[in-house]
Amino acid sequence: MSQAGKTLFDTIWNDHRVNDAPAPDGGPDTLYIDLHLIHEVTSPQAFSILRDRGMKLRHPNQTMATMDHSTPSTPPRPDGTYVIENPDAEIQLTALESNCSEFGVPLYPLGHENQGIVHVTAPELGLVQPGMTIVCGDSHTSTHGAFGALAFGIGTSQVAHVFATQCLLAKRPKTFEIRIDGALQPGVSAKDVILSVISQIGTEAGTGHVFEYTGSAIRAMSMEERMTVTNMSIEGGATAGLIQPDEVTFDYLQGRDFAPQGPDFDEAVADWRSRFQPADGVYDRCVSFNADEMEPMITYGTNPGMGMPVRDTVPDPADLENKSDRLSFQRALDYMRVEPGKPLLGHPVDVVFVGSCTNSRLSDLRDAAGLMDGRKVNDGVRMLVVPGSRKVKAAAELEGLDQIFLRAGAEWREPGCSMCLAMNGDKIEPGQLSVSTSNRNFEGRQGKRGRTVLASPLTAAACAVTGVITDVREMM
Amino acid sequence: METLTGPVMFLPIDNIDTDRIIPARFLITTKIKGLGRHFFNDWTHGSNASENAKILVAGHNFGCGSSREHAVWALADYGIEAVVSTKFADIFHANALRNRLVPVVIQPEDHERLVAALEADPASIVTIDYGALRLTCGSIDLPFTAAISEIGTEESETPGGEELEILLGQSRLIDDHEAARKARVNTLGGR
Ligand code: SF4
């Protein structure tokens, strides 16, 4: 098929549209789903829908289940079993197990070598490949767009639709190019890139759109860095974010468990190369950024768009035109207990969390460990390091990263979402301030009345050492 | 579905995210019903919600964040039938329609007038006329848009039940599509 006049998004959408002609009057198309990822929180009600109607799951083998959100991050007992303190969490985990066995879905349960945060596990197993459509009852499904796959979060009733038909009804979104050219300066990482983009376009800019990240700064990134970027597409309002697959993508996939093997792999690469050439299509919207000018970022408010370079001063709500905007902005600053016009540098930190599907891969842990090596976590700061998956944990331990963290006085924990959403008991206390490598600084996200500052693993590690908000470049 | 009228729950805060609507620790459930009691559980600023409010008037950009359909279930279980804002996040918007919760979209300048009226008298009665696509509150009478045509006509016990029927009705098309693409789909089977 010719690529003329198409974006990567167009190619994938058209390739998966089940109805021959596009739906008329902006109505929904029927979209075929190649891979369905599920976890314990958003699937039980969907399984109930199937059961109530006496239906089967159409393709259990295009479905992958793991446990991540409500799993404990404390080590197992000597017999390999886990202490799950909340009885409701235990019910939810058990429900996933019995649902998966009833409907034949492959499951990587707690303790399995492939278990981990669903968005960390699926790519590292090689399940995520260019040109696929991927859904999950989870908004950070956008992560998988780093491979040039169209991946987005869905609600639980749609989880049931995909279970039953391997398809869903979806309206064709518009496309939005986020172009980032230039080179990142030392101390500035992929997380800073995406926080910087969102701070400039806002959290609703992407509504109704799919992002496509282009430009030399994106091309220069590793797959893990690209995943950090696409992961936070939803924080910019877009349900999906795509990156053109290239040699970096193919190299990453080679040899992974579920990637094609041997001659099949070469054939697959040839196919990907020919089908996903650089697009010559037109995007509905475009914005450009210069990576050279980007700095380490932190957030100061209660949504991911309220971010700024770490040395800046907190913006003043008085500068906003609209009254309702002013009130909401002021309310966020009050909640965070920060003052307009003042810097956050030097502001005391209670907790540091390195983890989540944004920043819990091996390269993130290396970044943080590199800075912590030979240093100590500041007195009065609690630092948790939670690898994204069991595979990441094992790889990090092989390199001795766990020892660096432990020597520094940090906690080295079991894989899962943990304090990203504080569902498993890992949480901050009311009023505490946490510097977190996760993706959401919403009120109460990490614990009731807790205050969250989003940052990169490098910045988080620097803050753990100094005990205050810090510009990591001063410690490198 | 013709008109909805009554006192409102008034939360003129921008970017109300789904974590605010229902915090994650209440997602430890395997059921749909019963989430209403956790709705806005951690809301620290107290809303002046009238007990029997069926309409929620919010600030700009409602429902961003997590894809949890639980947020819609909680609103519906609490008794909310329509949410008024200037913009809705995509996943929330779609989830709402599937559960017969109406996202009512008004223009920013109209929103400002409505908020001012409700600030002056939070007990004001708001009427949403779905036929005329007008929202009234005292002397204010403004237009709105809502994807009403996408809301199913039948009361279905299954959220998204009608869409499921449409998809099941396309099984031949889906079979054909699958047969044509089979070679390219990688599965978890056999390994
Ligand atoms: S790590 Fe956080 S954002 Fe990612 S899937 Fe888990 S809870 Fe969601």
C-alpha cells in the first residue's frame, strides 16, 4: 500500500478498521485489537459481563494478564507467598486468577518471573510490536505507542467488548505532531522533555487527538526513554502517542520472548520497514520544541501541566485572565502549600519515590543509582525504589543497583505500581511532600492530602540526598 | 430523556480528575454498584451539594486522568445524571455515555455566567432541556451540546450493552478481517 498522504496513525487505523468504508458522519469505526492487556483493577466487572451473558472470550491468546496495582511491594514469606494486608485486595487478586483460568487467559501472577506493571512487562516480553493496536483498561496504555503501535486506554465496558469480539467501536481521532529537535543537555532526561511539553501545551491540548512525537531529539532516544515520553501522552490530554518505529525499535525487539525469532524476525523487520516509512501525511495540529533549551523539570501544582524548570519561581495566579482559572490555580497552590513568585529550590522533601510505568525501567534505576552511589539518603527522608517488573528487578540486582540503594539507606522493594497510586498500602501521610518519578500529582493521588512533585529519576535521587528540592546539575 | 431539573451539586473547580471523583483505594472492588458512597471522598473543600442533586456543575476540563469507569459508576450511583463543563476528557466522555450519564458541554463565556449565578445563589434550580438543547438557570438561558444520540435508547443493565450488541452483530465482518490478517497477529499461545 502506498504511504502517500498518510501519517503513521492513518496507516495503523486503516489497517485495523473492520468496516470497509470509514463510518459516515463521524460515527465510530469498528477497530480490530491485536493485543489486550488486563490487570486486576479494571477487569473484574468486564469478566462478569461475559459470564452474565454466557459468552466466551474470543481470543484468550491475544490477551495478557498481570497483577500490578494492588500488589504488595514487601518481600514474600520464605515459602514464596505474599502478605496482602487488605482483604479486598486479596479478593481482587484472587478474582483475576479465577477469571483468567475460567476464560483461558495467560496470567503472570504475583511472584511469576514475568510479573510487573503491565506497561513495563508487555514491552519487555516483546509483545508490543510496530503497527499493532493495543488496548488496556488503563490510561497509560499510551506507553506502547513508543513502538509505533496504536495503544490507548479504555473503560471497563469496552474491556468486555474486546473480550467478546476482539474489537471496539471508536471514533477516529485527529492527529497532533509534537516535534522535538535538538539535543538534551546533561542532567535533562526524557521525563523532563515530556513534563516540559505538557507544561507548555496544557493538560487538555490533546483532547480528541493522538500525538505523534517526531524530531531529532526523539530519534536519539532509547526505547526506554521513548516509553517515558509516550507514557505521559494522556497527561497532555491525548489517549495515545506514537513514535515512528526505526532501527532502535527493531534492535530492542530482537531476541525478546514473544518477538518473531530467527528468519521470522528478519521478515518482520522488512515488513515493518516497508509499511511504516517516515510519514508524508499532514497532521491536524503541530507544535515544535527545542530540546537544547530544556531543563530539569518539577511540578508545583496538582496537575501534570503545572510544571516548571527546577530553578524557576512558582507562577502567580494573578497573571491569569479568567476568574475561574485564577481560583483553581490558587486552590492548587494552597493545597501544595507553595507561594507564587517564590522558587521551590530548597523546599523540604519528606518522601522520594522512584518507580511507576513512567520511570521504573532499568535505565531509570541506573540514573538514580548513579547519582546515589557513595551518597546517603538525607535524614528524615524516606526513599522507596520500586522496579517496574520482576525482570527489571533481577537485571538491576545483577548490576548491584539494589546494593547502591540499600547502602544509601533507600528501600528496595518488590515490583508493582506501589506509591504511584497508593492502592497497595504504600502511601505518603497527610501533608507530606513527595518527589515522585510517577506521572500524576493529583490531590491525594499518593495518599490522602499528600503533596506530589513530579520529576525525573535523576532529580528525585538528588532530592533524596539533599532532603530538599534540588537542581541535579549541581551534583553531577 | 427530555428535561432534567433541580438543584445542583456545584464544584466550579477546573481539571477535576478521576482520582478526585473516586480515589484509587476505593477501586478495590469487583462490583459496579455501591461506589456512590466514596464519590468525592477526599474532597477537602466541601461542596454545597444538595442531597438530591442530579446535575453536577463543574469547572473546565472535567474527568481527566485515569480511565477508571468507576468514576462514572460512582457519579451515577450517587444519583448524578448530567455533568456540566466546558470540556470533557476523552475516555471519561465515552465512559459516561455508556452509562447514560450526560456530559453537557457549554461555552466558556456561558460557563462564566452560570458559575456567577450559582455563586450568588447555590440553591438555584437548573433545567436542562435535551430537546431544545438549552440550559436555564433563573434568567440565564444558554445553548449546550451533548452527544445524546450516542446514548442508548434502552435501559440496559450492562454498561455499554448496546455497543456490545452492535459489535456482536458484525461477527461476519470481524471473521473476514481476521482471516485476512491472521498471519500478522502474534499471540501468546504456544509459548
Ligand atoms: S504505575 Fe501508576 S500510572 Fe502506571 S499503571 Fe500503575 S498506577 Fe497506573
